Amino acid sequence: MIDSKTIDELATKLSSLVPESLKNAGDDLGKQFKQALQSGLAKMDLVTREEFDAQTKVLERTREKLEALEKKVSSLED
């Protein structure tokens, strides 16, 4: 998942995009941006890079086994 520091940075960047006329509510707006980001990201089914890489390796091994089994079946059919 995305760490708290990254969410803080995104909220700060969003707050900096707010027009000057609304800057008075800056702290409150920053908190709202942060809450909205956390809520939105929590709803997503995200995985870490490590989890993704591990599953990619599992998939590669599974494909290799499948190809080997397909060759074996093909040779048995001939």
C-alpha cells in the first residue's frame, strides 16, 4: 500500500493547486485532501510491489510447468 509520507506529499501538492482566494482554508483543505486520498486508496484492491513480483514469479513457473506438461502429453499422443 502507499505509505503515509506519499499521501502527505500528494495532499500538499493538491493544496498548492488551490486558488489564492481559498488558501485561508489551507490546513483544513489539506486534511480533507489527505482523508479523501486515504479513503479512495483504501477502497482499491492494491498490492505491494513485492507481492506483485512474487505472484509474477509464481505465474512464470506455472507457465513453464504447463508448457512441459503440454509437450509431454503431445509426445504421448504421437
